[in-house]
Amino acid sequence: MITFKIIIFIVAGIILGALIGFWIRKRIIERQYESIKNYSRKIINEAHRKAKTVKKEAMLRAKDTIYQMKLDFEKETKEKKGQLQTQERRLFHKEENLDKKIEQYEIKEKALDKRENQISQIENELNERKKQYDELVVKQREQLERIAGISIEEAKKLLILSMESEARHDAAKLIRKIENEAREVAQHKSQEIIALAIKRYAGDFVAEKTVSVVSLPNEEMKGRIIGREGRNIRAIEAATGIDLIIDDTPEAVILSGFNPVRREVAKVVLERLIDDGRIHPARIEEMVKKVNKEIEAAIKEAGEQATFDVGVHGINPELIKLIGRLKYRSSYAQNVLQHSREVAFICGIMASELGLNVKKAKRAGLLHDIGKAVDHEVEGPHAIIGADLAKKYGESDAVVHAIAAHHEDIHPDSVLAILVQAADTLSGARPGARQEMLESYIKRLDELEKIALSFNGVSQSYAIQAGREIRIMVEGEKIDDDHAFVLCKDIANKIEKELTYPGQIKVTVIRETRAVEYAK
């Protein structure tokens, strides 16, 4: 019984404790809820306050922006207004000018109308007079045709033919007379000067080839020059810039290249390597460097020797080197350095005879082909290239002009230029000076004869004196003496335009009249 009561008390205590705990927990939750509610209310109030602040700031910024926009708009409006006022003033001035021009045009138009009326009256009068003139001309023509017995067209043709024939004949006579007089005065003196120049200077003949040939001691040397897998021949070609041609030619190697200086270097290098016997890439490079220095020294020495022989001083050292390079250059198998020296001597002799500056003439003659030293590297005619080089290195305008004009690339405007032309022709045209390929030589002779035969009245033509003279036979019935002179000049002009040749070509026209009769 006691135990049951204890249990009841315990249960009652537990229930009472649970109720008290539930009440305490409820009070704690209510307090927390109240605290959270107060905190939330505080956050909301803070947010409302910040929102008001942001709103005020935004309003202020918006007002500032609106105010700035208003200022910008007023400024822009003011500028536009000023521009519009300026344009308005310009338009007003233009309108005033247009009004003035319109008034002037109206005045001119009235004057033109008045002039037009006057011209109309004059035209009417002229038309009346023209009609009267035409009627008179018709009557005169009818009378002339009745008197002469031929029509007007026939009379015109006869008159034109007669006048044309007479004019041609008179022109040919006048040309012949003038040129004969000029020849009589100039031929004797020019022949005397040229003969004296040739007599006083007899140039040596030097033949150069476009390829060089190196002789070998035996056929085995070809294999040594080629080297293992061709390394030696490749090294020589790379170091010198020259092609080596090793073919079936017995005991010989051919060197081919457009640059004569490089070809000479390759020739000397190969000869020394053959003599030395040690042929390998390192030795080849060493030998090429050594020979290059020697050739450069030889070039400079040749240039200095040429200037010394000619008697020309004060030439730029770079020009002297270029003169020396001409030693390894040839034209039509004629050595260009030797040719330049000949031209210098001939120019000096002729200048002396004519009373001109001998030093300047020799200088122009020596430098006239200087462009050929670099014409394989620079594009253009060698005369123009040479003139540019001479100008670059301080030569006088007279010498530069003589160099540029010696092949008619520009028109020669001085006696010095004509002297250089003449001396150049004499040096190139002398017997043995130049050589030509047989094929091109025969082709030139054939073209020379064809040009002569292309003219009316020519019956036969013969190229003689190795193509330096052409003799033309004409039909005596078609070509008279005066017309033969004109025909000769026309053929010479056509040859100059269509053919390229060294020196000059003499054109001779031969007209023969034969009278044959038989006595019976």
C-alpha cells in the first residue's frame, strides 16, 4: 500500500515537473519570439531609413544630371544658333552676289541679242553675195570648160601632177646642192683629222671569249676536281659563282659565267689548285679568298695604269676600280679597256686638231664605256649607267653628257659628245677590232640586201667589204640622178632604224643609162 502511494507521488511529481518544464520552455520561446520580432522590426526600420537616404541621394543626382544636361543643351543650342546665323549671313551674301550676277547676265544677254540680230543681218547679206558669187563661178567654169575643152577635175589632176613632179625635182636638186657644198667644205678637213688620228694611234687587237678553258695535266684530274659525291665542284661553284662544265672534252674544264671578273677568279683558283694538288673544300675557300684579293689589286693597278697611259688625273678611286674591271670585259671580242684607251687617244688627237680641251676629251673617251663594268648588275643601257656613275663620282656635266650620248640614248648637244661618238666608231670599226659569230654576220648581210631591194626602182643590191658597204643598182628609166640621191638617203635611214651593227655602213647607189643601136 505504501509502495503504491510512493508510485503515485512519483508519477504526480513527474507530471508536475513536465508541466513546469513545458511552461518554462513556453516562456523561453515567447521571449525568443519577442526578441526576434523586435530585431526584425529594427532591421525593417533601418532598411526604411536607408531607402529614404538612397532615394534622397538618387533625387539629388538626378537633379544634378538634369541640370548638367540642361546646361549642355543650352550650350549646344547656342553653338547651333551661332552656326545657323553664320550660314544665314553667308547665304545672304551669296544671294546678293547672285542678284548682281543675274543683273550682269541680263545686261550681257541683251547685248548678245543685239549682236545676234546684227550677225543675222550680216549673214543674210553674205548669203545673198554667196549666191551671186556661186552664179558667177558657175558661169566662169562653163566658159573655161568650153575654151579649154577639159573638165575642172581633169585640169586639177594635171596641175597637181605637174606641181608635184616639179617640186620633187627642185627639192632633190636643192638637197643635192646643199649636201655637195657641205661635203666640199667638211670632207677634206674631217678626212685629214681622222686620218691623222688613226695614223698616230694604231691599237693592238685583244680577243676575249665569253667562256674560259682550263687545261688539265691528265683525265684523272677531272675526278679530283669533282671530288667525292661532287663536293669539290660544288665548293668551287659556291665560292666563285661560276659554273664548271666537265664533259668529254679531253684534258680541259670549261668555266662559264656572265661576270668576267668572277670567271677570271675561278680560272686562276682552278689552275693553282691543279698545280698544288691539294683539292678539298677548305683549301678551295682559302684559295678563292687569296685570289680575290689579288684580282682586286690587279683591277686597281690596271685602272691606274690606264689613267697614267692616257694622261688623265684626278679621277675618283671608285671610278679607277671600275676602269680596271673593263680589263675582264669584252664586246664583240674586243677588250673594253683597250677599246676605251683607244677612244681616249683618238679623242685627244681630234680635240687637239680642232683646238678643244684635250684633257677633257681624253677623260670622256676613257670613261665612255664605264657602264659596261656593271651592266650585268644594273639594268639599263650601258651609256646611261656610265653617265650616272660618272655623275655620282664627281665628273663634270660635259663629260657626263658625252658618256650618255655616245650611243644616241640622249641627243648629243656638244662637240665633245660628237668627238666621243666618232672615236668610239673608229675604234670599233677598224680592221681586226671586233669579231662576230658567222651566223649573225650572214644574217646581217642578208637583211642589209633585203632592205635595199624593198625600195621601188632598185634592181640589184650587193653587200661588200664585210658588210661595211652596200652597192645598189637602180633602173635608169625609173630613177633619175636627183632621185637616186634621195633614194640613197632613204635607204641609209632605214638601215639605221632596222639594223644593229658595229661601226658604220656606206650606201652607194649606182645609176647607169645605156644607149644601144646596131649599124646595118
